[in-house]
Amino acid sequence: ITVMKRWYLRIVLPRVTEIITVMKQRYLKIVVPLVIGVITVGIVSLLGVTRPDVASPTVLEQVKNVRAITARYGSATPTLVLYGKVFAGQQAEMRAHVSGEIVKAWPAFQEGAIISKGEPLLRIDPFVYESALSEAKANFAEMQAKVSEVHHRREQEGNALTQVEEQLEIAKRDLARAVELSQRGTVSEKLVDERRLRVSQQQQASDRHRHNLDIEDARIEQQKAIAERLAVRVRRAERVLENTLLVAPFSGFLQDLRGAVGQLVSINDRLAIITDADRLEVRFSLSDAQYGRLIAEGNTLVGEKAEVVWRASSQPLPYEAIIDRVAASITASTGSVDVFATLQQMSAQTPLRPGAFVEVYIKDKIYEDVVRLPESALYEGNVVYAIVNGRLEPRQIEIAGYDNDSILVRGTVKEGERILTTHLTQVGAGVKVKIL
């Protein structure tokens, strides 16, 4: 018993105590969380049962403040806003017509200078051309003297022919008398033969002078032809001499200058480009649809007015223009047609220059029985909203055309209806609104 007691106290009891301690720790890890969960559920249930009833708040309908426009049917002529470029209606390359050294340049020969028609710009050394003109004039004068000499010879031949013919007539009368007297037997046959010989000699002299006269006439015509050819040479030499002076063919602006004093130039060398200041044009494009509308029903663009605005600064510069012509074909790559308008009342003092980009305003076709609305009134591409008794009602429409920021519509919109113009993010039938 004593041994078993000792064994129990030393071995069994510590083991049992250890097992009980381990089991208590495991029990607490399971039971304590379970108890806490049960208590929490009970508290939540108790709070739910004892919660006081709270009435739900009443949701008030939101009223949106909007702007509206009254629908009025009528006719409208929109303005097409296009963009174009100014270019020179007339521009010329000023080239040297003679070769030589530039010996003088006038002050007007400067880049960007405004010049008048006929104003001198450059002088090419005229010495060679003055000498050629003098020689041509001398040759012409010499030929005129020869023509005069031939005229005198012809005059002499004419006088000689007249005298010979008079003598021929006298000889013929003498022969006639001699023949008559010979028949009577008064004179001998020898005298008659002498008279016949004299007539023959005078006839030969007459023929010779008449032939010489024809020769002199031909010589005169020949000399006249030579003189005319020499006169042409004189005029050509005068023209070449005039071409040593480069003058402005018309009023305009100078650019791309390539000549200077001392420079040797050849024929056809480009010296400058002149742009006509009085003739500037604007080229702009119309889409095939726009072009089709404008020429519908036999209408034409040529002669129509256009307004051109150059926004070179804060102050836009307006100009009037007249449509002059339309390109012969439609550009395949862009599907547009080029239109050309001539700017009116242009001068050298006009600040507008070729190359400027401008706005072009022209009148579109007339639209009948349409309502003009701002683009902000449009929803979903073909819907606008009418305001009826403070609520929105949709209206199906068809867009007939555009005019700047406005649209021209037809459809179920009624005359006098108030149309919503404020663009709302949330819009639909029945939405309550208030017109400001």
C-alpha cells in the first residue's frame, strides 16, 4: 500500500494533473469564443427587437432650371463659312530681253516695293545696242538714197521716151507725106526709104526707152523692198535698245529680286517677280453636296457676292469679292470643287497679300418652312424636347440644314412651342423643368 501510494503520488497524479490542465486549456479555447458569439448574437437580436420605428423621408421631385426658345416656322438663308487662300490673279516674271551688264538700278527696285506701271527699274548697258541702231539707220538712209537715185533715172527715161515718141510721130507723118508724093511722082523712092528708115530708128529708140523704163520700175521695187527690210532692222534695233531698260508692266509688288548693278545677265535671265496689286483672288473649296445645293434648279455661282475676312490681328479686315469662275472638275481625293472669287477695290495700299489664309462667307440656298434652333437643343441626332405644362415631351425632327451654330429643322415641332435649348445630361419624357 505504501509503495502504491508513493507510485500514485509520484507518477500517476502528476500525469493526471497534466492531462486535466491540457484539457482545460483546449476547452477554454473552444468554449470561450463560442460563448462570446452567442452573447453577441443575443445582443444584436435584442437591439433589433427594441429599435424604435423611424418614418422614411419623402423623396421630392427635382425641378431643373432651363432655357427655351419659341418655335417659329419660316424661310432661312444660311451663310456658309468656308476657308480659302489669297493668290495673285496676275503675276509675271520680269526677265532680261537683252544681255549685258546692269549699269543702273532705280530706288524702286527693292524686295516688297510697291511700283507703278511703266516705272523704270533696271538699265542694262546700252552701248552695243545704240551702235547697232546707228548702223541700221545709216544702212537705211543709204538705201533711201539709192531709191531716190533710181527714181531720178526712171524720170529721165520717161522724159526720153516722151521725146522719142514725139519724134516717132513726126517721122511717121513725114513718111506718110513722102509716100503720097512718091505716088504722084514728085519725090523719089529713095527719099521714101529714108523716111521709112527714120521711122524704124525712132521706133527702136522708143522701144529701148520703154524697156529701160520697165527695168527702172523693177529696180525701184527692188530697192523699196531692201529699204523696207532695213527699216525693219531699224525698228528691231530700236526695240532692242528699249529693252535695255526694265520697266514695270503693271502696278504691283516686287519680290524675288535677282539683279544688281555690275551683274552680267543673259537673255531670259529672271530678274524679279511682279504681282498685280489690283487683281487678287481667293480660292476656296465647296463640298460636292454644297456645290450641288448652290447650283440646283439652274442657279449659278458666277457673279455671286462673297465676303472675305482676313484675321491677321485682333481686328479682322473684311473685303468684298465676286465669284469669277469654278474649277472644271471635282477633286477626286477630297470630293470638293475649287471656286475662285476676285477681290474688289484692291490697290497697292491694300495690306492683304498673296498667301494669306482667309474666311469666306457666301449665302447658301433658301430653306422654306423650317425652324431655326441652336445645336444644343438636339438630342440623339433627331430629337428635340418641347416643354408642355412644365414637362418635357420629345419631338422627332429632320435636319434640313445648318447655319453656323444653328440647325434648321422640320418635323413634329408645333408652331409656337417652347423648345428646350439647355443641354441636360439626364433628359427624357416627363422631366419637370422651369424656364428661366
